[in-house]
Amino acid sequence: MNKIYLHSADKIANIKHKSLVKALVIALFEEECIALDQLSYIFCSDAYLLQINKQFLNHDTLTDVITFPFSEEGEPVYGEVYLSVDRIKENAKTFEVEYQNELLRVMVHGALHLCGYTDKTKPQKAQMREKEDYYLKQFNVSREANS
């Protein structure tokens, strides 16, 4: 089905080039050889995502992204990725990159989680960052350069 949906819970993300962003995410799944059924990105505030973090993960911390896979292993991916627009804006300032670049990085990060990547250990984080950078280069985005 390859459907990517963009929703606003309580914040609007103001994504530029939506069709290109969706194409990048679809290409990511294709390159990872992971079948994609449906993926919803839900944009929200820090408060909204904090409540989800507490309710479902028992974490009382702010985060920029939480990913929920709903499909079974071996089935085409069906999932939701919740993104805090507040956190992404703050991270963009911290890393001195444009908001759109950081937004795309976090969207790729969520998609990579649905492809089976995790970031619990230092080596896993390094692999995740390497994958993020690889896919962002496909879209001419980097964290090093403010483009």
C-alpha cells in the first residue's frame, strides 16, 4: 500500500516539500528491504508527547520522537511515529541547523526504528546516526551544514 500520512495532534509541523519527504521515507523502506503498509506521522507538543511517554513507556522525560509498531515481525510495516514539534525546534537551535533539516532527521529516525534499528547502546546509536546521515544525504540534508 505504501501510504504515508501526516497528522497534527496539537501542533502543526509546517513541512516543506511533503511529497518529496514521503518519497524519501518510502525509498528508505525500499532500500532497507522492509515492506511498508502504512505509516502515520503525528506531530504534537512536548506536553502531548510527554503524556504518551508516561502512559505507554513509563518514562517521565521529554523526547523528540516515539515510535509504535503495530505489525508483527515479517509483516509489512504498519506504525505510528509521534514527533514533538517543540523538541525538534529546540534541537534545531541546539545543533544550529534549520528546523526543516532537524524535522526530516527525526522523521527518518522514526522510520529507522520501524525498520528494526534501535539506539539503546553507543554502537547502536552510532549505527542509527550513520543511517540517518545516509538517508538525509539522499535529500541533501546534513546536521553539519545549515542549508
